[in-house]
Amino acid sequence: MTQLIETEIIHVEERLRQAMLTSDVSVLDELLASDILITSHLGELLRKEDDLAAHRSGLFHIDELTPSEQLIRLCGEVAIVSVRMQVMGSYNGSPANGDFRFTRVWAVSAKGSLQIVAAHIGMLAEQKEP
């Protein structure tokens, strides 16, 4: 059973990644819980509508979103995902590139589908060469 749930989480994580790449607001709307708590890499608290509006308006554009180091932890009724992402894109016309770690909490909605109820985005510090 645990393997089945983990496989399902991997699937919704990939759906999310593809929706972010294409700014597919309908899929993002489906995957984000209405009362989601999002903490940006700047420490700002964002709502679902803030995230959807950034994609809808074209303010945020992602060219590449390359995942690595994905960890999934099942904890009672939720799944916690931590994934490192290399992001290439722009925000309001300015380059917005970097190495980020996303932490997401997935839970089953009242309709029976998986949705993100909390998300945190952290920017990784640049590694200095010795």
C-alpha cells in the first residue's frame, strides 16, 4: 500500500511540474488546495490566488524546471515531499534563475484527490569552489 501511495505522489508531483512549466492554471487550480499556505523563497506568505494570478498573467514564466534529490515521507494522512529544483525563467521580465528546494505537503481533498495544502520554497546558497 505504501508503494502505491508513493507512486501516486510521484505522479502528481510530475503533473505539478508540467503545469508549472506551461502555466496550466486549470491543473494548478486542481492541485492546489483552496486554503493552501505558500511561503515564498523571500519569506512572503502567498495564497492560492496569488500563485494562479502570477501564472495567468504571464508575470512568472518558467523555461526549465529540473528536479533532483526528491524525498517522500508518508506521515499519517499526509505525504511530505522535498525536492531540489533547478529553475530557469523570468519574473516580471527579469531573469529568475536558481537552485531551489521545494517542500510540499499533500493531503486527500474532500473530493478524494490529492492536493497541496502547504508549500515552502527555499533558495539554496551558491556552493563556493575550494
